[in-house]
Amino acid sequence: MSTAVESAPIEEVIENIEPIRASDLTVSNLQSFLESLLPGIRSLAFDIVVCVVIILVGRKVIHLLRRMMDHALERTQADAGIVRFLGSVLEALLYLILIFMILGQLGINVASIVAVLASMLFAIGMSLQGSLANVAGGILILFTRPFRVGHYIICDYGEGTVSMIGLVYTKLTTKDNRVLTIPNSQISNCAITDCGENPERRLDIITGISYSSDIRRAKEILQKICDTSTYVLKDRPVNIFVDSLGDSSVDVGLYCYVPSSDFLAAKWEITEQIKLRFDEGGIDIPFPQVQVHMNHYRAQERHGRGTR
């Protein structure tokens, strides 16, 4: 009896306590907990909306700047590979700035990230000093444009037709169809003769004729060669003159203008025609000769034999 009597009040107490605790957890405590989180959720939602706006606007701005840079480089007739590379570099830098802006908007400290990236870039730059110097030389060639693809140039490291201007190397195709690769850091710091900058180029040929040959006849032959050549530009002056009086020849000069792209072909053809036409016209082209006079020595030799 005592046990039943004692247990009844405990059950009533439990029945009365459980509803109160459940009510406190679902209404009061949860409500206060959510109210404490609400300002942070609002702030985070606002930051997310701002980040989305930054991404959308930033992508359009980056695309616009990339197109503007591509058009500006295309107007300078830059190499297509360099245009793509510089555009990619600009795009990567702009996206990196965009990422930093988003991280800053979310409240993340970007100073430490920038410090790590700076140290990494410094280490990479120290290990790639030569390559970076070549890249800088390629960019310098791009903007200063001392020569272009297709031009025949002469520099301290050789000569040939420019076949490619890369970011690290510049390639020349020589007369015998070899490829000469020159680092941009070197070719950008040496003297360069660009033979293809102007569409026309003067061809200079000096030919020696013997003193016994007719100078007027030689000049007439040279004039006919220029008149019949398909390479010599007829609207440009042709100069034929006596350049100098050498030890064994009279040096006759020929100046005429030919297209820069056909310079070597014109030189070879006109030089060959000069030799053929001079032979037909009886104009001698002398070559170095040595004449040894033995009369004096023979006389002395005969005199010495007679006295014996």
C-alpha cells in the first residue's frame, strides 16, 4: 500500500514536467536561438548577393577589357600568338583581382593570401630570370616593332627572313633554308637592319671593266639590262656611272630600284646578264694578274756567263 501511494505523486510530477520541457525546447529556446542567428544570416545573405553581383559584373568587364586589348594589338599587326598570350595574362590577372574582391566581401583576410602568392611569384621569378628576360624582350619587340614577320633582317647573330616572333624566341629562315633561333633578350638589344620595311629597295652593283674597253658601250649595255629586266622598277631612276679608277680596272656602278621581296632574285639575274652581255659586246672584265719581267735578270745571267 505504501509503495502505491508513494508512486502516484511521482507519476503525476513526471506527467506535469515533460510537457513543460518540450514546450521550452520547441518554442522559447529555439525561437531565441533563431533570433540570435538571424542577423548573421541576413548579413551572409547580403554578402552572397553582393558576391553574385560582383561576379556577373566582373565577368562582363573582364570580357570587355579582353576584347579592347585584342583589338588594340590587332591594329598594331602583332603576332597572333603574342596577342593570345597577352590576352590570357590580362584575363588571368583580372580574374585574380575579382577573386580577391569576393573574398574581401565575405570577410576573409586576403592579406595573408597575397603575401603567400607574392613569395611564390618571387621564387618563380628568381628561378626563371632568363626566360622572363626573353619574355620582356618579346613584349618590347611587339610594341616597338623594329621588324615584322616576313621581313628580311640582318642582325649581329645572322640574317634571314623572319618566320616567327614568339614570346621567348625569334626565328629567322636563312638563304639556305636553315632556321636560326635567337632569344628575344638578345635580338632586342642589338643593331638590326630591316631590309623589308620599305616596299622598294635599291640594288647596287659595281662592275670592273678593262681600261681598253669602251666605257660608253658598257654603260649602254647596263642601261639595256635595266630596261629589259622584269624586276627593275621603271618609275624609279636608274643611275649608271664610273665609280672609280682602280689599279687594273675601271669600276662602273649601277643603281636601280627593285621590289624588296625580289631583291635577291633581281641581284642574281642582273649580275648574270651583265656577264653575258659584256661577253657579247666585247667588254672585258679583268681579273687580278701578276706580270713578272725577267729581261733584266736574263741579261745579267748572260753577262755572267760571258765573263767566265
